[in-house]
Amino acid sequence: MSASLGDRIKAWLQYPLPHHLISRGTHRLTRIRHTGLKHWFITAFAGHFGVDMSEAADPDFASYVHFNAFFTRALKPGARPLASGTRDVACPVDGAVSQIGAIEAGRVIQAKGQSFTALELLGGDAKAALPFEHGQFTTLYLSPRDYHRIHMPLDGTLTRMIHVPGRLFSVNPPTTRAVPRLFARNERVACLFDTPAGPMALVMVGALNVASIETVWAGEVTPPQRPRVQAWDYKGEIQLAKGAEAGRFNMGSTVILLFGKDRIRWEESYQPASPVRMGRKLATLI
């Protein structure tokens, strides 16, 4: 589906907004510990978005110290069975497929008529982008009601983490259809791994009100804001098993996965708008 006039109007209204100022305010708001305020915020949010607390490790709203603790809540053991086949690629998140398919001439499809390059997505790092030139990608959108921890699709050894500063447009479907190169414009954290499928990029894209992105090895990566692209190299000291938590969104957004050429084959049942669950089989190693 291409962008409608309504999509464009919603997107245009976001351009003049002070994205980072709004998100810093959200960061503070979601960490208020006042019992009455945080309880009202949590219950109102859960009711509005239909959050299923039966899956939560702790289903008691009152037990969460602030809204962000509720938003990044853990699930009960066994709530997300992991695709256990040796050639299975597990879905890293709950949410829905935004796009899925091949990277053609280095370009990743965002929506009908919209695309960006893997090089742009990875902050201009040509060495990091090269393995994905003719590879495969999927973009997974996390709605407010979803579980917001991000897990490993495969066993992986971290080689590089790249923080790319940028705007914080909403990443909901209307804005994705209307804002050119959206995922290459928004602030993001790209994590590069060596895996049984070869190089893999797991990119966590920020959005309006996504007040921070964190990883299990570095903690909160954003904020603080940085004026330019910054990268950290790792020498094999960070190894994560398939299904292990890799990071989380403190407020929700989008994850993009990149694989190299002839490395994986997506499950045919997944198409744009297909729901996904963390741990389910997303692809097969070739």
C-alpha cells in the first residue's frame, strides 16, 4: 500500500516537532515512582491497548516500580517456546512484519515506493554493510501492546555496535508509508554478530517517545544523544545463545534484521502485516 493523503498529513505534522525534547520528557514521565500516578498510567495504558498480563512473569500492576518497568516486563517461563531446530532462525520479537524479502542492489524496501540502503541504515559503515549487499532483510514493528524485549534469532558473537543519531519520527504504518528513508533517518543502534548464518545485523530503530534503547552488554545506549555516528568493536567477549535477551526498547519501536546472500530462507507464511511472536520459526538456514 502506498501513502495516502491522510498518511502524508500525519507525517507532515511530525516534521516540526522537537522529537528529542518530547522523548526526553517521555523518559522522565515513564520513570515516575509516585504510587498513584504510575498505577493510573499503567492501568490506563494496559486497558487502552489491551495488554495481556496473563503472560507476564508478574501480572500484578502494583508491583512495578514505574511505568517503564511494566513496559519492559518479563514473560513467564515457557510463554515463548523457542524454535529449537538446528537450522531454525527464531523471531527476535513480538509484533508484526512490516516488510520481508531480498535486499536488491543494497536497497531495503520500507514501503511501496520507499526504500533506503543497508549502507545508510548502518551509519555509512561500508565494511559493515558489504556482506548484506544482495542478502535478505525483514522489518518487524512492535506495537504498544507488545512484549518489548529483543532476543537473539541465532547463536551469535558480537563484533560491532554502531549508534547512529537522527530524528525520531513515529514508526507506525502510516508514517512508514509517508516519510522517505524513515529507518535510515531515525536514531538507531545496529548490532553486528557472527552467527551460523554468517554476518547478521540486528538494528533497533528509535521512534517518537522511544526514550531509550538498551543492550544487555552496554546498558542504555540512548540517551545520551551523540552528535555523530559512534561505533564500538568487540573481540569475541560477548556471546549470546539463540533466544537470549539482546536488548529492549524503553517504549516501543522497530527491529530490522539483515542477513547475507544465500544464507537464510524466510518462511513463506510471513508477509507484510503478518503477526509474529518471539521464538517462533522465522527462517531456515540454507
